[in-house]
Amino acid sequence: MNYHILTLFPEMVLNGLNTSIIGRAAEKGLLSIEAIDIREYSTDKHRHVDDYPYGGGAGMVMQPMPICEAYDALCEKIKKKPRVIYMTPQGRVFNQKIAEELAKEEDLVFLCGHYEGIDERALELVATDYLSIGDYVLTGGELPAMVMIDCISRLIPGVLNNDTSAEFESFHDNLLEYPQYTRPEEYRGLRVPEILLSGHHKNIDVWRREQSIKRTLERRPDLLTGASLSAKEAEYLKRLEIEIEKQE
Ligand code: ADE
């Protein structure tokens, strides 16, 4: 996977992504992260990349030329026209499923806006996807791009130590992750659930699935409609729901 980030703040995304697990994955050559400074494509003598909005109004708007030229130069360099994701609160809300779909690409461009936005013509000309990271407004697209890149990268084989760990975590199968414990067996009077010390792997697996179901019901019941449960698990869920109804 090769990420290309079009931004006015290259050091922000590079500093953020070249650490920890994603940084290590880049070092290992499992992915590459390139920040393209949009300002480098300004022809203005003061290197301006923004201007006042036509029709008036507050703030500044990023001009189309530096963005389109930066994208064209990239396409020329890599000899293809990759998908361009524009970070915007007006986009589809990013989720695990979208991450899985994007992880299949070989190159991805993240277009980060600033100020009051980007000239609509630049978006018409280069953007293929509009994505948001949630219903709130940030000052720019860099943090959303970093969030998405982190999430997509952990799905690339070899990025996490353990191949299988990504698929067993929260949102796999629309269930939240079960609770985890490590040493000591007792801390401030709280004991690790006995079953986890039993060494009985089959029972532990059943218990963990049930904990996932319980947690999802308590914290994110909206996810349960998309979960695939065995007949036994569906029964367990029913019992929990009846219990909750009784308590109410
Ligand atoms: N740019 C500003 N706010 C954003 C958000 N919530 N998601 C994606 N891009 C943004």
C-alpha cells in the first residue's frame, strides 16, 4: 500500500504516522507514506495557495490549481490515477467496512483541506470519494487522514505481529471485543474470572463469545442486527434481553 497525502502540513502527517506500529510497517516496506506539499505547486510569488471566496463570506478558500497540479504530477510519477479521498464532514462516515474496502487498493491519495474548504472545481476534477470521521468539525483534513491510514494499515498482512489479531477485535462480526485480563490474578480485590484460569479452551471460547454479545447489547445494541450468531448464542442473547426487560 502506498499512501500519498496532499497537504499544507506535511510534517504533521509524517510525524504522526512515522511512529509506533505504522512507522515500523513503513520501515519494513509493508507500506509507504508520502506527504506532498501542495504549496510546492503554487506559482504565486508569495507561495499563496488560497484566496477570498467569490460571492463574499468569511475565510479563505484553497485554489484549484496547486491541488490539481500536485495530483497530475503524482499520476505522472506513478503512471496511474489512484483513488482520491477528500476528507470532509460532508462525506460518508468512515467505518471498518470502508477500511476493509480501501485496504485492497495499491495506492491511495488523501486530500486534506484547510481554511473554509477547497474550490469546488478541484474536487470535481480529482476527488473520487468523500469521507468523514464523524459528525463534528475539525480545522483540517490531516487528523482524519491519519485516523483512516492507521485503521487501513492494521489490516495489511504483516503490519500487526499476529495475522489473526485484526480480525478478532472489535467490529469483527459486528460484535465488540470481550474483556481482557493479565497478571496479577487479583488486583485491589478484583479477581480475574475463574474460567480464564481453567485452561479449558473450549469453555473459554464460549465465555468470550458470550461476553462479546453481552457487551455489544449493553454498549452498542445498534450493532447486533448485523451480527451472525449461532442458535445457542441467539438463545443467550434472548435470555439477556429478557433479563434486562425484567429489570426495567
Ligand atoms: N475535516 C473537518 N472535519 C472533518 C471530519 N469530521 N471528518 C473528515 N474531515 C474533516
